[in-house]
Amino acid sequence: MSSTMYVQPIASHEEYPERLLLRDGDDQWYLWSGDGQDIEPIPADLAAWVLDRPEMRMLPRPHMWFELSCLPLNPALVSDR
């Protein structure tokens, strides 16, 4: 069995697009802050509230699956290469 976790980005913050609302295959919701830290599990009712915020933008469907290590980071945290 694979220990790799995949999530679907569902919505992003208008000003900070690396901040995401995520869902996994078991319908657990998460917040991703874009700082390289762990995703934060949240209850479904909080996810619904976050989705209803005016600064959140739904991402287009179909929602693609991404490995956690592929989630975007805040550009200020990414070193110049």
C-alpha cells in the first residue's frame, strides 16, 4: 500500500493563490497555507464556510489530483534557482 497522499485543490485565495482549500479521496477537507508546512485538516462545515468567503475562488473542474509535495509555495519562500 502506498503512503503517498493525493489531494484535490478545490479553491484558492484571491490575493494569495498558493493558499488552497483541499479535499482528499475520503472527503476530508484541508487548508494549505503555501508555506511548506503540513496541511491542516478541517471539518466539512468549516470548509463550506471557507468556500463561501468572497476572497476564495473556485478552481475549474475537473479538479486534478496532486501529491502533497507538488502543491504551490509562496513565491517569497522559494529561493532563486
